[in-house]
Amino acid sequence: MSRFCLSVHGKKVQDLTTERNIDQLLVDRAQHGDKKAFELLVLKYQRKLMRLISRLIRDQAEAEDVVQEAFIKAYRALPQFRGDSAFYTWLYRIGINTAKNYLVTQGRRAPTSTEADVEEAETFDDGEQLRDINTPESMLATKQIAETVNLAMEVLPEELRIAITLREIEGLSYEDIAEAMHCPIGTVRSRIFRAREAIAEKLRPLLDTAGDKRW
């Protein structure tokens, strides 16, 4: 991240330019008719949105079409964006809804999950993160482990798959995921917990992990 100086009443004030600040500047420019600014946002988030949508829609061409449609919807809705949330959570929410609507129209709606007790999920200690095994030493130690994780994620119920993707692949906070998925943080914790448990269950035979031990 870069730093820049502002002069306020003759004094220099250092400020940290965050990703959210940069996005908001681009959004402001796009809202005032600067198409290049929106193109920069597209370039920045196209691959990330594609990665998320691909977890819901397997066909590459179909996923690309949905991503394009999501960006079109975002551009048309941009005048209503007020910055109450980060741009990327707003964009991801549009992407998720666009993908779900596409699946419905194609008669391929993914199964929804049954939520665990939210209060219990709120107090759940994250413990080891999925990213802890997503390292060169472990995740890429064997091709079989990597394939097992991917296959385990693919068969997760839709809401669990979205939540774990946003958390462990995109690195979003629980607050941002709750914003993107339109649900309480407790629900997000529940979904991520159960997604991790399902993936761990598939990995245990490969990692020779005790059945009652969480990774």
C-alpha cells in the first residue's frame, strides 16, 4: 500500500491508502461517467469473481457469461452504491445472486444447507484455518491431497461452498462474508465450520488424522 501526504492548515498529514479507499475513488469516478475507472475495477476483480462463480457453476463458458452479466448489473446499479459496504462485498453479493438466478433458470439449483445453531456457532473457536494446510509443505505435498480438497469443496451444499470460498480463497472477513451473503455473522461461522469439518473428513484418511481431531 502506498502512503500520501495531505496538507491541512499548513501541516502535512500522512494517511494510508487502503484497498477500500482506492476502490471507492474508482467508484466515485465511475459514478461521474468515467468508464475507464469502472474498467479498472473489472480488471481488479474479474479473476476473483470468476473464481467464486466457478465454485457454483462448473462449466467455464457459462461461468464467464455469469461473471460478465454480474459486472453489467453492477455497472447499472452503480449510481445506487453509497459505500456503506466495501465495493467488493457489494460486487460479490451481485455475483452470488446472479449465479443463483442462473442456476434456477437452468433447473440446476444447488442444494441448500440446514443451518446449525447460530449461538453455538458464534462461540466457535476457529482453531486451525483451512489456509494452514493450503501451503506448499502440505496442500501441495501431493497432488492427491489437492484434488481431495477441491472435490470436497465441489460437493458441499451451495451456501457452505460460497462461505468457505469467500473466507479461505478470497480471504474475506466474517463481517464481509455476512454482508455479501445477506446473513448474520453467526450463520457465516456455522457454514464455515461445517465446510471445514466436511473437508477435514475427506482429508483424514490421507493425512492419517484421528477421527476426533480437527485440523
